[in-house]
Amino acid sequence: MAPHNDSSPAGNFTNGFNGMALQSSGLSSLTVEDLTAELGSSYDSSTLDTPVSHVKRPLVPGVYVPTMCFFDKETEDVDTVTIAHHAVRLARAGVTGLATQGSNGEAVHLTHTERQVVTATTRKALNEAGFSQMPIIVGCGAQSTREAVLLCRQAWQAGGDYALVLPPSYYAPLFAPSSQTILEFFNAVADASPIPIIIYNYPGAVNGMDMSSDIIVQLAQHPNIVGVKLTCGNTGKLNRVVAGTRKLSKEYDPLNPDFLVLAGSADFSIQALAAGGHGILAGLANIAPKACIKTIELWNQGKHTEAQGMQEVVSQGDWTAIQDGVIGVKAGLEEWAGYGGYCRSPLPRPTPEQSKNWKNGFKDLIMLEKSL
Amino acid sequence: MAPHNDSSPAGNFTNGFNGMALQSSGLSSLTVEDLTAELGSSYDSSTLDTPVSHVKRPLVPGVYVPTMCFFDKETEDVDTVTIAHHAVRLARAGVTGLATQGSNGEAVHLTHTERQVVTATTRKALNEAGFSQMPIIVGCGAQSTREAVLLCRQAWQAGGDYALVLPPSYYAPLFAPSSQTILEFFNAVADASPIPIIIYNYPGAVNGMDMSSDIIVQLAQHPNIVGVKLTCGNTGKLNRVVAGTRKLSKEYDPLNPDFLVLAGSADFSIQALAAGGHGILAGLANIAPKACIKTIELWNQGKHTEAQGMQEVVSQGDWTAIQDGVIGVKAGLEEWAGYGGYCRSPLPRPTPEQSKNWKNGFKDLIMLEKSL
Amino acid sequence: MAPHNDSSPAGNFTNGFNGMALQSSGLSSLTVEDLTAELGSSYDSSTLDTPVSHVKRPLVPGVYVPTMCFFDKETEDVDTVTIAHHAVRLARAGVTGLATQGSNGEAVHLTHTERQVVTATTRKALNEAGFSQMPIIVGCGAQSTREAVLLCRQAWQAGGDYALVLPPSYYAPLFAPSSQTILEFFNAVADASPIPIIIYNYPGAVNGMDMSSDIIVQLAQHPNIVGVKLTCGNTGKLNRVVAGTRKLSKEYDPLNPDFLVLAGSADFSIQALAAGGHGILAGLANIAPKACIKTIELWNQGKHTEAQGMQEVVSQGDWTAIQDGVIGVKAGLEEWAGYGGYCRSPLPRPTPEQSKNWKNGFKDLIMLEKSL
Amino acid sequence: MAPHNDSSPAGNFTNGFNGMALQSSGLSSLTVEDLTAELGSSYDSSTLDTPVSHVKRPLVPGVYVPTMCFFDKETEDVDTVTIAHHAVRLARAGVTGLATQGSNGEAVHLTHTERQVVTATTRKALNEAGFSQMPIIVGCGAQSTREAVLLCRQAWQAGGDYALVLPPSYYAPLFAPSSQTILEFFNAVADASPIPIIIYNYPGAVNGMDMSSDIIVQLAQHPNIVGVKLTCGNTGKLNRVVAGTRKLSKEYDPLNPDFLVLAGSADFSIQALAAGGHGILAGLANIAPKACIKTIELWNQGKHTEAQGMQEVVSQGDWTAIQDGVIGVKAGLEEWAGYGGYCRSPLPRPTPEQSKNWKNGFKDLIMLEKSL
């Protein structure tokens, strides 16, 4: 990670990209009051003051949570009160960091402005609850290099510390060859982004495009590309990425690696650790953060039998989350934590029977969670 | 199409969606000068005055062109001068209508603001060249219902006459069942859109989601859903859609059908006509509009042998466009029409050898075009 | 087609392939009585005498039927009586030719020996009913070149006239490049096959592998590759293949082309004809041969309006066949023709409700069929 | 596993399936001499005597090798000498068992008769080298239930101990619902098979069909279904399968589980063990059996750091095997072990450059192998 990353990249604000970026974001001419107006009364106008000071928040091994985004059940407007409440609840449970605008955060359902409000709201809530050192990763994938850069800048403006970037895929058949275009895309975004990049390999979200360990290791050489989230579930690839990126470090510190390798689902937490991974960035932690944390702690303490027993409960609970995605996890939160609401249309709202089944699917996991 | 469609839907501006929509679009607080500033000197500030008056432009059988979007070769900023020039060139060639922000228009590479500028620029150019009656279809697909509605409103604001809508696909595995969620999405968008909807069935662009003839015919019953573009190439489906939607009309007028069925590629123009289709909305018309028009005219005049001979030239020219997409078509325009430029990053720029091959691939088609 | 193709390829029986082929087929040591024993009493021992004389049966434009394979409802053994009855019924309806062991013929559910019995039974039935000039196309795709050749030889032995060959796909990722390996496969099979090859392009059956018009046209240059069945439904490709292969002929005779281009489904019959195609090889003809034939005849007679009207009935009936495949078509035959039975396990048997729906789905088509 | 599994299932030979099965297999009327004749001089006629006595060979945790199938470089005939040599070499390296006719064994390139010869040759070679207790797993997947049963019977006849079964996929869209048909298929095959079934979950080989942990656990309840090979690489699923099947045992013995869960690739060996898996059935063991074994031994001995170090070498070596499949592994054997030859056509033969690269890709792994 570049040493000046914690300083304001104001200097960059003179380059070509940015003029466009800030303008297009619709923020250049908007005041905090405008933004407030857009989000309605639930939104505290001081939110966007927060990012003004950019402190460096390290990216260390542990449990990261791609937070859900919450909406008003009537209007489907962003529900900043619940977003703040959820962020603080996770922080108090002991997670290492949060990630806004991942698939669990319904990034594809949010406007650029809403994305900033979600991130700024999360930052502000963490700060006010005493977690000003907790890093926030922000989903910044886009089809064009310039929009990805714009999202990285907006993420930085809103208080984000790292950018989680999916490769573009809409025109994938025209990439020539695929790997070369992907390499150029990530390097260009990393060059222009004010915050470090975490590669997001999630074939299911990008028409099946699956980045190889070779490409990931090659990208890891960029000073502003500092990690990867592997949602592909391929722990053989994860093992190769760990081996390949470790060699890039002068000296490798497993407690503070130069390149962080995270599993994208909780159901392969200890499998990832066994392969040299550093933790997880997993949706299930929205519903059972302590169980996810404890499983990893036990493993790292060498208590493998206990860790394996707990991993099985986590994996079985994750099965419901995997099958029913954001809808299922929100239903689970609603049933077990009393909040959650629904996803934005056109995602369907669960039927009473589905809610009942999903509540049941999470039962053992929740029992474990409550015991911790 | 609903009779009041040509009147200003100002009344709708009080509903819940819209407050969000206009605000998020960043337009509510932006003046024409702001927009101008964003686009740079190449952009004429009078552009966005145009939409103020909304006249009804009928959707009739013929050749529609999903126009390319052009960019400055250095900055990759939107090149409104070339966009205007290209639109007028196509209009003068005799096409029936234009479509902005399709796959050929690199919609996924544009911000909401840029999309409006492209559509407004196209509308203004057509008007000034004497084609004020030519309709503009605007790509308005999105992952959330509310963003799709927002895009429809912005399209209307910018002077668009119809909205071409792809189904959402990011969370497709969570649709329950897929068809039900898709039906609800399109009906909700059609309810809220100020302009009529044209369904866009393009599996390649939405993770393989392929809408059935049953779904399309069911959606055709909505008064604000007036057509479909079938890029799937399935002419059996096209035939079923034509048969199924014709039955919805009191009296069917092939020259002015209530539901327009268009082929999504020029290489199955007469095949689509043979199946009862009404025309094409095809990228190849960017490079050879007259050949596309003449092929269809000959067929409709009953000159099938001549039409088939011309169709073969069109289909073989289309092969280059199909294989190399927007990159190939832009290279073809650059080589044969002297303008075109490049796609936005990360789409690669053609190598000299590719440009040569692609120029060659279009040669017979261009010779035909010039002879018309 | 090579001139010596109608002579017995006995000479080839000394080459390396064949020794293996005949042996592996299990036929070398089997007498007709053995084969008879395998099929049970319903099988006439004289069946395999038929192929002894190989007369040339031309491949001309028209309607070809990929016949269903029928099984005993109890034992799932091949039901040669019904196979013979069905073949003669189709021949009497006026179809141009039959194809055994396509997807409709459940080729993947048959042993090599059963495949020969099905083909031999069909040949014998046609001969005895006075259709000794009607050609039989036999599905001969396989993963290895040698098994494909073996199947071609066995098809020839059993009385087949042409071999319909799918490309191998199991190891497709290892093909290098895909097109080169595919070209070599088809050329090698064509070199060794005693009967001419018809290329079968059906992506849905081979892991999505879709052969381009370039590959098909290149393969058409082989003297023993005489046609293609396009089940991909891509009529643009069909148009390019027609245009590209016509150029290979000294003089092109549309009534007897050197390379026959067939649509793989009845729902794009006239669309294929409009693109220069020569007919269809379509499963729906199992249930409505006359409607398929009449639609094409009307079109070829220039009665396009009548043809279009009939095509719509065919396309809508085909929708049931397309959605429910062999199970649906067999259910339709059972309901409307009084025979059909079930597919081999594990294919499910229709529920009473499904049978009712499918019967209904074919109703209009059957009414049309009965009126012809 | 059913207790009578080690007895001759001769009694079953009267059932309906079998009459067909044996006949169709072409074996009923073939003597050992016939089989010998088919394979040529390299084949020892005493091979098929072996299976006469069926001793029970337990399925225990460890390293299983899906052996390559070898062919004469000229004729592409099965090379039984090399097959025997390779089997013994692996046995001497200490592997737990062998598997014939997996993807590495080019099962799809073999006739039924050849499959039996390969298995019988392997059995005989193991016996003669003093490994008569080593079990052989035989690939028996097929599209129809009856052919799968036929293959299981033939596997048993040839000396196979367990059947590795892929689900059918050709008509998958007609399965209703997919899971129900799959359950019925496996249960029917398990009911009729003389040897126990191991489920093979390899989406890449069956049009993407991926069996869920729910289905696998449900199937594990059948007394004749004793394990699963997960080539999907999903270690979360593996963890759920281990947890779900353990509950089916009265008492769970990790050294001799009732249901064996194997990883399908060597690059996730210790990840699978961490998740409770019992070992691997992995192609890479063809080239580096000792490294695969040692990695697992170290892990099971609690020497995790050493195991992780070795796993990284294995994973990186596996990358070449994964990318280049059977072609790459054969090239690696040829380069490093002096035998291997080529795959059957149409699989391409490696270019000198590819062979050089692949030799290099395996270098570190081979160095490790030789040090053990």
C-alpha cells in the first residue's frame, strides 16, 4: 500500500478524470443539505462532514462483513437509522471491518449518491460509537474504467478506506485477450484511485468470468492493490494466491500481510485458513458475527477440533444464506434480530412460509451466536 | 400505447418515485449551464431546451438504429459533435428511428447525466436537420425497479420517445419464480414510465436470462408496453410473439401494429419478416443503413429473390459486427466513413491488423451501401 | 457426395479402425439370431439382412423427421413393433426422410447394438411398406474420433444412408484451439465413414459449443460432408452457411443442392426457407408431419400468406415440444395417436396433469394436421 | 455398505435389467479369447479370469488415483502394458486405491469392452504385484439408468470394487424437478448395482449440474451408496456433507467412515481435511503420488506447517494439471516418467513448446516427489 494513502489525494483533483468524476457524481453542486434532502428526515445532515479527515485504517486479518443495505418498507428509501444501528451492532460484536456496497449491500440497487450516503452513514456511526479505527471497504466495480475510478473517489469522499472492485464483464467477449484487458482495467483503476484496491473475484456476478491465480498474483504487484476476496470458493486458487503473493513481500508477516487474501463465504472459513488465507469477508457475518469470529479464533489458537465443530454449524447456517441470498439473510435478521426489512424491488418479499423456513435454517447458528 | 402519452406527465411528478428519481439524477438542482459545464465546450447549451415540448412520434415498422456513442480519443469524454453528425447521417439515409443507449451505445459506460446529454444531443440534431418527427428509443434497463423508472423519466426529460428495457439479472437466482418477478418488474416500470416501454430480450447481456414468448405476450397486454426487440435471434419465438400479440388487437394493421416486434440483428431481417416481424433494431445499420432498409423494402414489395440476394450480403457483413461488436463497428466506421473513434476503457483499441481485417469484412457490404 | 458412396465400402474393412470397430460393436461374433435374441420376440430376425444391398438414396430438400425411439412400458426394452409402425406412418404422411438416434430418438439411452436394431428395423419397415428409396439419417456423434467412425460404420451396416454427427465436447476446454480440433474431428470422421456426414450444430447438447458459419462452410468442402442441421436456431448463421456453401458448387441447383442446410426445429421453417435453407429436420414432425410439409410446400409455391398462417400454428404447437422435449412429444403421440409410451429412465413419466396440458398444447396443431 | 457386497451377485443375474445388460454388453457371447482378440497381442488372455473371485476391499481414507488410460501412439489401441506398469508404480508409491474410467481415464473415449479390459488389466497387475487388497473404483456414469447399471455390472465382472457415478445431464431440462430425477436415478442404480456406488459431483462434466449437499446427504442413506467425490471444489459443501452424513452413522469412525468424502483435486487436499474430508481422488496423483500422500500424512499427524508448505507445491503443480487436463498430465508423465503417450483423437497432441512449458510447470512438484 502506498505510504501517502492516508493523506488527502487533493492533488489528484486537478486531473482529467476527476473533473468529470466529481461533476458526474452530482456532488459538485450539491451541498450537505441537498444530500440530506434526498435521503429524508431519517438522515443526519452532519454525515458527510466526517470524511473530511482521512486517517489510515490498516487492513489486517480477521472477519469483515459485507453489510446489508436497509430500506424503508413503504418507500424503499435508504434507511440510514437501521444502517447505522446494524454497523454498530457488528462493530460491538468484534468484527475487524465492514464493507458497504457488496452484493449483500445491494450496490446494484443504489444510485451513486445513495452509495455515498450509505458509506458516510456507516463511517459516522462507527466513529460515534468509538470505532473510528475500523476500516470500511466500499464496493466500486463498474463497466468502464472511468466509472470505477469515479466510484473509488466517491467512496473516498464518503469515508471509505478501501475499494472492492469487480472486473467489468458486459463486453467480456470483446476483451482481447480477456486477461490482458482485465489487467489493464485493474491497474488503471489502482493508478487513479485515492484508496487501495481489493480485487473481487465473484464469477456468479460477472457472467462467469473467473480470474486466475496468475492474474491475481500479477495484479498484487501494484502498490495500490492490497488484497482479494475470493467468492469463487476455489481454495486451491486461494492457496496459489497466498503462495504467489507471499513471495512478493520482503518479509512476510501473517498478522499483517502486504496482500490480504479473504474467503468470500463463511462456509469455507477454516478451509481458507488451512490454505494460508487471512480471514473472511462474508455475508453470513451479518447474522452471526460472533460465530464467524470465534471459529477463526479457535482455529488460529490451534484448537482445531473445536473450530471444526463450530465451522459445521456455520457452514450449515450459511447454506440458507447461500441459497436465498440477500432475501434470506434479511429475513433471518428480521426474524432473529428484529430488523432487516426487504430488498428493493423487483426482488420479491419472502412469503410467511419462506420466512419460517429461513428462520429455522438459521436456528442452530443463532443458538450458537447467542451462546458466545 | 396510452392516448395521453404525448402529453407532459407532469402530474406524475408528485408521486413517491419521482421525488427520489429527479433528485438522484442530479438534475433537479442542475441548470442547463451546469450540464453544459460538465460536457465541455463541444456541448451546445441549448440542447436540453428541446425536450420541453413533447410531441408524439409513432412507432412504426421499419429500420431502427441503436446508435454508437462517440468519445474524444484523448479524454474519452462524450463527443457530442460526432454524435449529432452520425444521427443526422442515419436520418438522411432514411432510417425509421434511432435508439440511444443500447449495447452499441455503450450505455453501461455512461453516467446518468451523460446518457441524457447523448439523447438530448441526438434529439436536437434530428430536429435541426428537419427530422423532428423521427422517434428516439432510449435504453433504460436497470437492476432495480426504481432506477429503471428513473432512467425512463430522465429519457423523457432528454427528449426520448420510447424506453428499451432489459430485465434485471444480477439477483436472478433469487427471483421467485423468475417469470413472476420479471412480469412484476416490467409492469411496475410501465406503470410509472412517462414513455412507452419496448421489451429488450438479449440473453447475452443479462447472464443468459431468456424471456419466453409467453412472458412477452403477457406483458404486451400492458397499455404502456408497445414492442419488443429480440436479440436472441430466435425467430420461432418471434413468430409466436407476433401471433400472440396480434390477437390482443381489435383489428391488426401490419403497417401500424399495436405491438411492434423487431429483430435485434440485421442478419435475420427477412427471416423476421417472413415470421411476421415488423423490422429491425440492429447495430449493423450504423454502418450500412441503406442496405438494411433496401433489403426490407424489397421483401415487402414481394421481390423476394432480390431481397434474399441482398440479405446475404448484409448477413455476411454482419458477421464481422457480431464477432467484434462495438469495437468492430467503430473500426468499420473509422475506416469507411472517416469517423468513429474508440470505445471507452477498458475496451481495447483495435490493432492495425484488426482494423484492416474488419475493414475488409465490411467491404462487400459497403460496396452495396454505396451503390444505393 | 462422393460418387462411390453408394458402393459397399468393404474395401475399408481391412483398415485399422475397422478391425476395432467391428469387434467392439459386438457384432462381429453375433449372428442375426443373437441380435434377435437380444430384442425379444417382437424383433424379426430378417431385419439385419436388409442392409446387405446398399442403394444410393439422395438427400434432397424437404421435411426430415428425427424419429422417436419407443420402449416397452414395463421392461423399457426397445419396442421394434412401434418403431416400425411409426416409421411407416411418417412415410405415408409424405416426409422426405427419417433420422434415427437424434435427441428425439434417445440415442444417449441406447447401446450400440440397440442403435443398430432401431435403424435396421426402420429400414426394413420402410422397405416393406414400399419406401425403399427413402433415406435414413443416423445419429453418430461421439467423444472420440474412433467411436464416431465406429458408429458411422455400424449405421451403414444397419442400413443407414447418412450420419448426423455432433462435435465432441467433454474435453472441449482442451481443444486447441477449439475450431482446429473440431475441424480435424469432422474431417477425420468424414474420411473414414462409409456414409456421408451431416454436421449437427446443437449447442444445448454439447455444453454450449456453437459451431460458426466459417467452420461449417470450411467443412462443407469435404466431399463426404453433405449437409448441416442447425438446431441453434440462428437463421443469420443459416443464411451465411447457405451463401458460403453455394459458392462451393459448380452450379447450384436449389432442388438438389450439393450441401443441404436444414433447420433443426419446425418453428423456424419458413424463416429458414426465406434465408435460403432447404427444409427441416425437426422433432415436431413426429406428431404433425403433414402440417410441417404443407407449410413448406405453400411457401415454396409462393403462397406466403397461407404459409405464414400455417407456420404460426406449427410454431405454437412446437412451443410445447420445445419446452417438454421427448417427454412432451411422446405424451402428445400417446394422447393423439394412441401410442408413444415413455422415455427410458431416469426421464420422468408425465403426470396426468402434464399429459392433459401437453395434449392441449398440441390441440390446434393436431386439428390442422387432421384437416390435411 | 451392504454386508453381502463381497459375495457374488449371481442371484441378480436373473432380473430384467441383467438379461439386457449382459447381452448388450456384447460379453454374453464373448469368451475370454474373443476379448483377447479385440485387444491385440499386448493383451494377456488370463486377465478376465481374475474377477472370478470377489474379495471385499474396504474403502478407507487416503489418496485415490483416477488413473490415466494409455494408448498405442500409432493405432490408439489400448496399451495394456503401460496401464499395468502405471498401476503398479502408483501402488508401490503407497496410494490407497485406484480409479479407472474417470475423466483422467478418458472413459468417454472407450467402448464398454475396452473399459472392462482396462479395469481387468489393472486388477490383474495389482494382484500380481502383491496388491490384491487394493480397491479399484470404476467410472460408471451414463445417461440412462439401465446403462449405468450395465456399467456397474461390467465393472464388477472386470474386478471393480466400487462404481463412481456421474448424474445424467443430457436431458436435464426435462428432469422434474431436477433433484427428484437425480435422486431416483442414483437410488435405482444403487439398488441394482453389484458393487457400492460413489457419487461423482463434477459440474464441468455434466453441463453445469451441481448436486447440493442436501441431495448427497439424502442419497447417503442408501446402504449401497458409500461415498462422494467432490470435484466442484466447494469445501463449504464438503463440510456440510461430512456433517450431514456423520449423523447417519451409529458411531462415527474417522478412520473408517460409513460414507467417504473425497476432494476431487489435489489443490484442496488439506482444505478438505480441515473441513472433515477423508482424502482425495485426484488426477495429480498420477504424476506425484508421494507428494499427495505426504501432504495428507503430515496434516493428519498434526504437522500443519509442514503440510501447508507441501500443499503449496502441490497446488502450484496442480495448476498445470488443471489448465491442461489429461493432455498436460500425460505430457508431464512422458517428460518426467518416460511414458504417457497421447490422448485419443480428437484431443490434440502437445506441441514441443507446450510439452516444455508443462514439464516446467511440474518441475517443483517433481523435485519434491523425488525427494520423498
